[in-house]
Amino acid sequence: MKKRHFLGALAGGTASLPLAGFAQSELAKASKSPALLTVTGQIAKTNRGPLDPVLDQMMAKQKLAFDKARAFDYAELARMPAVTIKPTLEYDKKQHTLSGPLLSTVLGACGATGSKLQMRAIDGYAPAISLADARKYRFIVATQLDGRPMPLGGLGPLWAIYEADKFPDMAAKPVDQRFAQCPWGLYHIEVRA
């Protein structure tokens, strides 16, 4: 590969990078940007096959297994109708603006049929929540914090969160106890019966 093509590919294009092990038909179906969220389990609409223990290293190390999934990249999540919330966060006890699609909208795009969710963060934290509670508390898949995308290594790039201040049962709790069901660094959701 020529150096110029390689550097151009690193700057944003991927067409010049050799991708050993991928069939051309798989490359044609793949998104032009990486998947940030993978939804598995009881879903009807999929766009990827089973877990690949070589390419899906983090999922394999966290002992996930699936035969089909729905993967979302940042652009796809950003095209969904966004909801804005302003919860008081435990990290600085200040109100912040978060925005992103409703979790129920994301699950609708998957054709989710289950009633329980196991959400998983990149560090392995995996709280469970019912789909009914996700709807009741209007959980979002936040893509923005205070008007900016959230970086990997911070709270992002995705965060499953709700506006705890708006629900009396949650607002009554100390702020550091309101977000136990809210994994930042969200990358996987399993939909269960």
C-alpha cells in the first residue's frame, strides 16, 4: 500500500485499508463508521451476525454470546429524534444537559420483544432494568453532554441515563444513589424475556 493512501485512510477513509478475513460482501454491508452500541437477544431486526471472538474481543472477554445482533453507529443514533434532559449528576452535584434518543426508540429500531434489559458498560458494569421502567423513567441513550459528544475515557461515548430530578421516588434519594441503573460507556444491551 502506498504511504499516501494509508495516511488518507487513517484520516477518515477506509477504502484503502487491507482488511484480511473480510469477504467483500461483508464489507459492502458494513457501516462506514464503527458500531458504538450492539443490541442482542429478543430482537427481530438485525444487521450483523454472531459474536466473533477474534473481532469482538471486549464482548468475548465479558462472556457475551449471541447469534445475531443490531449494531448502531454514532450517525444512526444521532439521526433518531433526540430528547434533552437536565439531571443533577452525582459527580459534581450540578445540573447538566444530556441529549440523545429515547432508549425505547433505539429498542424499537431493533424490533425488541422482551421485557427485561441488561445494559453493559465498557468496564463490565451491567445493571438490569425492566423495559417498563426504562419507559416510565424515559431513559435516553445520551450521545451529548452539555452540547458536546462524550469521549471514550470519559462518560461516553454513550450513556443510558434518565432525569432523576423529575421523579419524586428518585429525587428523594441522595444524588449518588440515583443512577445505579445508568451505565456510562454503554456499548451493549441484551433484551430478555
